[in-house]
Amino acid sequence: MSDGTSPKVLVVDDEPALARALAINLRAHGWEVVTAADGRGALEAAASTRPDVVLLDLGLPDLDGTEVIAGLRGWTTVPIVVLSARQHGEDKVEALDLGADDYVTKPFAMNELLARLRAAVRRGAGPAAAPDPLVEVGDLAIDLARKKVARGGVDVRLTPTEWGFLEVLARNVGRLVTREQVLREVWGPGYEHETHYLRVYAAQLRGKLEADPAHPRHLVTSAGLGYTLAP
């Protein structure tokens, strides 16, 4: 476990009373508890504290819970148990498709929730298997948890699509990522043949991230195959 004895859970809920009650109950059952009240706080807490499991409410004030799931899955395999008042089947399917491991609806029985958390930790790879959310390539510092990139210590502003492209490469630094994989992960299924998108966005990224965009050192193209973020 995170500290060698007690499993660590990150509780993400914007209802103070519920978050407090969950923390009290979980600590009473031997869990180490970290809390966050919004999505951005959850992403930062996951990166800094490396929990064994995340207990996530979908209805957050800044980001939708599904965005938090996607953000976490950009860099970690930590188990995610969704705790939500949303009972529509499509909400559950979307959360699970994005990478959640389990889905518990409110109201819930505490003993059932504890059992589900324990099961998620047993199934999960845990934080020891998670990569570092900070990827450093030359003078680039790519923070997968906070979705930020800096060049030479200066933040670089990327569009959501530019970030998505860079994120796919950063998760596979040093390895060739096929054109089809980039298109599928950034634009979605059905876009695997729209390779003109890649040329445009690769050029935009090089313009922002490379010292000499005409002779890139890091965002390297393998003609007809794909792209590599080279160290």
C-alpha cells in the first residue's frame, strides 16, 4: 500500500458534509484519506499523493467527473470508483468506457462501498506501477496530470487538440505512435484516415515547442508511419 500498511484513498466530492462523513468512516476502517472538492484539485492531489484508489463524484463544480477520469487515465492506471447520484445507464457506460473501474450510485451502504474500494485496490496496479506524470524532453516539461507544458521554464499555451496530440506522444515518449492511433485517441473513432489533420497540428506544435521548427529535435515524423516524441 501507499505507506506500507494502510491503503490510501482520494475522495473527490464537492459536498462538504458527505466528504467529511466519508473521510471519518474510511479512517475508522483503516484507510488513509486525502480529499479534494473539485476536478482540478483532484488531478493535482492524484499527482502529488499517489493514492491506491480514487473515489470520484461526477457532479463537480469546475470539471465534469468524466473529464477527471480522462485526465487521470492520461497518465495513471490508479483504480477509479465513481460515486454518483446519476442513475442513468448512459452516464455509467460513459464513465466505464473512459476508464472507471466501478460505479456506485447514491444513496449507498457504507459496507458495500468499502468492499468495492477494497476490490478495486486488489484489481488495480496501484501507484507503484503508474508513470511519473511529469515528462521531461530536452527543455520541455510536460505535466500530464495538470495538462500543462513549459519550454525552458516558460508555460506554453496549447489548444485542447494540440494538447491531446502532445499527450498521446508524451505517454509513449521515445516510441513510435502510429498516425491511426493519434487520430483515434485525439479525434475519435472514424477519423483514422484524416491524416491531413496531423500535418497541420504537428506543424503548430513544432512552432510552439521546437527551437527550430523546420528541423525538429523532439517531435519527429516517420514518413507514412507516425510520430515520436524523441528524448
